[in-house]
Amino acid sequence: MERLATCACGELRVTCSGEPEKVSLCHCPACQKRTGSAFGIAAFFGRDHVRIEGPSRSFERPSDSGFPVLLHFCPDCGSTVFWEPRRKPDMIAVGVGSFADPTFPAPSQAVYAEFRHPWVGEIG
Ligand SMILES: [Zn+2]
Ligand SMILES: [Zn+2]
């Protein structure tokens, strides 16, 4: 099983093999800023299951865990496609929206509920 995540323009491509180790939905402000949406969803894959092609730039931000997060985005269209949580150095996180695949496995957890927009989960 291979799935392809891309930026908006398609230049930055991340091919993931096998099933994600974990899929996590996050309501935190940093994920809201990353996505421009009300929450972010990360699919975690082992590094050896991820193949990255195309140009990218990176941006590091701190996190509440004390370990920074290194986000990688397309230099042309600006979409963040994947990131490296320094707390989990053997993992690559890929934005689930970058797959644009409604059959992608659903999140198994949601975190930072205190930042959840109250309508999330009620409209759909
Ligand atoms: Zn792009
Ligand atoms: Zn978050």
C-alpha cells in the first residue's frame, strides 16, 4: 500500500508505504496556523516508510513538549506537507489533508481539546 501526499502545486511529493503508525487530530493554535483550518491532522510514519521528492524549505517552531518541530513546506506554493517531531526522531508526520483522500484512516485520538472550535464535530 502506497499513498501520495503533495503540496497544493504538486512539486513537493511524499510517498508513504504501509499504514500509518498513528493518526492524530490536533486542535492547538500552531496546527490551526499551519493549516488555515480549525484543526490539523497528522499521520505518523516510520522514516523508512517515507520517500520525499521535490524542493522544500523548513521552519522550526517550539512545542509544549520542549522538543521543537521542524516543518517542511513547498517553496513555490507554501503548503506544509510533512514535519519532523524532534520528540520522535524515528518518525515523519505527514499532514492528512495533503493526501486529499477521504479513505485515509481516521484519527485515533484528538489532543489540545481546550482549543477546539465548539462547532467541530457538529457540522459535517
Ligand atoms: Zn507546491
Ligand atoms: Zn497541534
